[in-house]
Amino acid sequence: MVGRTEEQRKKILEDAKALRDAGVFAIVLEFVPAFLAKEVTESVDVATVCIGSGPYCDGQILVLHDVIVLSERAPASPNATRTPPLS
């Protein structure tokens, strides 16, 4: 996760504003803290889409393999499981 330190937070906000100024139509925020995703969303007038960054973006990306837990990686949270929910 990035964006937890003040330095990282400022850099991400600056980058989001630079992307907006460059004319992008959307910004993807992946695995940043929800508070920062909210701050970016409120700071730019382009769509924000997040992957694992909380509920405050304009859209969400859900990766099917993550949703049904088809991964060999360790669970991302203590509530996650490696066993698909239908098994």
C-alpha cells in the first residue's frame, strides 16, 4: 500500500492533478488508503476508479479471481480465505 506517509500522500495528489491537467478522462487508484482515494476524488474533476482503495472513488474495479479467491497468494485481509466460497 502506498500513500500512508505525508510525503507519499502529497506526491499522489500532485500526480493526480498533473494527470488532470494533461487531459486524462480517468485516474486509477490501486491499493491506496481510502482516506487518500477520497481526497484525490474530491481534488480532481475527472473520474477516479479504484482497485482496493475503499468506497470513495467514482467507480470500482473488481477482479474476478480476487472476488472468488482463485489465488495462490496469502489472503489480503484476516477475513479472506483461499477457498472459493462455493466449495
